Amino acid sequence: MLLTTPEAARETPFAGSPTIAVDGRDLFPSKDATDALACRVYPTPPGLAGVPTVEQVAEALRAPSS
């Protein structure tokens, strides 16, 4: 889903962009939801980054959904 307005961000559970979701489930859930069109950072082995590593995405896809 592409959020392009602050109103859309307020109406959608959102933790910043990019949010990687599968079937509506954020693969990297965060308690830091926002109602703003904001950037998101991910903790990765080398440090904070704008996207998770391929390995982190693969691991999140293998994890059972709760």
C-alpha cells in the first residue's frame, strides 16, 4: 500500500517508510507507530540502515506469524 498523505498515514498502522508487510503483517513490528509520513530505520548487523538486510527479510519470512 502506498501512503501519500498525512491522512492516509493516520488511518493506517504505520511505523515509517519503508514498512515491509506480507498479508498486512509488518515483518518488523515496532511499538513506534507514527501518524506522519516519516522515514524508518532498521537495526542491522553493521548498524542502523534504511532497509533490513536480505538475510533479515528471509528470517522474518520464515518466522511463524503471531
